[in-house]
Amino acid sequence: MTKATPEPASNKGAYHHGELREALVRATRQLVVERGAENFTLADACRLAGVTTAAPYRHFRDKQEILEELVARGFDDMSERSRVAVESHGEGTIEGIRAMGQAYVQFAVDETAMFRLMFGQNPALKKAADVVARGQSCFANVINQVALYCQREGIQANAPEIAVELWTFVHGAASLLIDEDYEKVAPGLDVQRLIENVTPRLLRVATTRDP
Amino acid sequence: MTKATPEPASNKGAYHHGELREALVRATRQLVVERGAENFTLADACRLAGVTTAAPYRHFRDKQEILEELVARGFDDMSERSRVAVESHGEGTIEGIRAMGQAYVQFAVDETAMFRLMFGQNPALKKAADVVARGQSCFANVINQVALYCQREGIQANAPEIAVELWTFVHGAASLLIDEDYEKVAPGLDVQRLIENVTPRLLRVATTRDP
DNA sequence: CCCCTAAGTAAGCGACGCTAACATATGTTA
DNA sequence: TAACATATGTTAGCGTCGCTTACTTAGGGG
């Protein structure tokens, strides 16, 4: 675990930092990405931002609250990725829905530490109001796309139920992938392909077997 | 976070504990179950076992190594549950395979802290040789049952591939359930029912829609 | 211009993981 | 049975962490 080296303070030499709150969130994000949320210390973020370890408490209640801020931003990122995936593959199409799932996994791969923070086991972190709201809005996108798909294809089905099934599968895939649990058992597994194969079945579409 | 109150040492008043290694593992398990692995401290385990905080280092390299021991035992428990589920529902049957999945989720519910430790993000913990071996053996059970099922039903399919799909779905369900991510979005969801509904489709069996 | 408040620092508390040095049991061997 | 070697405890202490209290400084409004 190497030490954090201070970045040049934006307000060099000044007693007041000027934008410490934002600087701390940036430092926290960087450290969480570099070393994982488990190994993140507030003290390191302070060193990186060039302030003493007492300074954050003027802007955040405690360590937890900085992480909440980070998690909320993470859901925004994920929503944006989801939106892009759907738009570029067609609203309410099976390809669009599949692309959403693949974007979910890709987010977990690209932003592993953030994903773990967002869906990890820290209960207090996830009960924050803005975190809950953003999570719900993320899932609402999935329901909407599935409902649209069912409507377009004239399929008689319960969209929220199907959305839950899709989410469950895709979340399992993302988790097992980034936690390297697949490696022990199915090394080299192509997870994007896995989702491609399973999505139709979860959408109640019969497919010919894949080679 | 309440303090741990010491259990009566097995070897009362003696300078040597007698079975400290085992006592520490027991204390660790209890504390992990009570407060979660994140909040577990070695010092608490020492108090519970009635020894000083330096004592564990005669039996374990570090805190991590006690947790490895715990994880290994967790996989044994899970294997056992899996075995029982299959035996009581029929080897190589769709019911047996479904029961395995449900047992997986039930384990996560009953032993949430253990499940999180076993599939959590601590990389060092999961690379221990005995942990890897036990995980593989657990998964091998699934493959065997799927292969047996395919053979009995005369289905031409890739058993490991199907097993991965089943594991993925069931793991996603367990994770989202215990992390209370479903609650925000689909409160009161019946996860065992969810698995019941999806298992046939993952086994490539067409089913009539569930009500 | 003065004063109030916002936002930083300094110092310190208790807890943690871990280590080094010391003490005491245990059991093997002469 | 006495002496030694080793296994297994304790005591004391280091550095770090999250967080609090009391002090200091900067900046804006009367």
C-alpha cells in the first residue's frame, strides 16, 4: 500500500482550500479506484487533497457520507451508459435490452470498485435517500424497455417480472466476473456472449441453440 | 457496536488455553455472523476467547488467515446443503437441480455473513488453495447434476455451459436479495419462486407461463 | 472598519493490526 | 527425576485510523 502523494492544491498555499468538498470527492474516487473501497482511508484522501485529517468534517458528517456522494454519482454514470446502449441499439428491441445488460457488465468491469461500492454490503451507504432514488430510476429504465418490447411484439407478459429476471442474471454475471469466481471454474468465459445467449430465453423467446 | 463479553475459557485460569486455535475460529465465526465481516476485529475475537490480542499470532499469520479458515468451512457447509437438496428431490432431475439453486439462496439468507465472506471482494481471501479447491468441488456438483439430467432426458447440450448459466442466475438472486437491492425496486419479491420460474428456461425446457 | 461566521489547523483520545521481548507451561531426553 | 527445548501465552509499544475539541485564520456584510 503506497502512500498518496499530494496533488497541487488548487489554491496554492492559501489557508482556505477553496473547493475542498469537491477536491475530497475527487481524491476519494481516485483512491477507491486505485486501491478498492475496502482499503480507502479518509486520511489518505486528506493527504491527496493537501489538508489535515480534521478538515473533511467541515463538509461531511463522517467517512460514510463521502462514499454516499460517490455512490450516487456512480448510479448516474450507470444510467447514462444504459441510456446510450439502448439508444444505439433501438428502443424496445431485444437488441437494445441485451445491450443494456451488456452495458451493466461492462460498467462493472470498467468501474469495478465503483460497482462494488454501489452494490456492496454496506447497508448504511445504500439507505441514503439520493442513493435509493437513483437506483430505482436505473431499474425503471429496464422495466420501460421491457414493457415497450412486449407491446411492440404483442407479447402478453409482466414487464416488471421479466425485468427482475434480467437484472438478476446480469447482476450475477457481473458479480461473479469481477470477483473472479468464474476463473476458478470456467476460465476464459465470455460473459458478454453468455448474456447474448440467455437474454432471449428470459424474454420468453424461443431460440435455436447456439453453436 | 457492543463489546464482546468473554466466554468461560475451556481451561479456566490456565496460562495455556488448550485449544486456542479452535476457540478463535469459533469466536470469529460468532462475531462475523453477529456483526458482519466488515466490522469484525481480531481484538474482539481475543476478548471473546479470553486471551490477549497478541495470542492469535501463535496460530495464524494474520487476521486474514483466520477468515480463510472460516471461508473454507463455509464451502463445506454449502456443499453439504447442496447434497441434501439434490438427494431429497432426485438426482439428475429438474426438481433436484432447482432445489440446489434454492438451497444456494437459502444458504445466503441463513448465513448471510458467511456467504458475503465466501463470495465477497476480498481477493487474497479467495486465492487460498483450500478455498479454491472447495469452491471448485461445489461447482462440480452442479455440473454433474446437469449432465446427469441431460443424459436422462436425452437432451443434447453442454452441461458446463448450462451450469454456469444456472449459477449466474442463482448467485445474482442471492446477492440482490441479501443486499436488499430487490427491496428498493420489487418489495416482497419471492425469490424461491423466481428461481422456480426461471430454472426450466435455463435448462432449455419450454414451459407454460406461470400465473 | 469591525465583527461574525465559515473553513482550516493542532493536538489528542481510544481502538486497531501487528511486533518484539519476556514468561510459563509441556514433554522429551539423559 | 532434572534439565533443556519448544510451544504457547503475556506485556508493552509502534504506527495508523476515525473522530472530537479547542484554537486560528480568511473573507464578506453591517
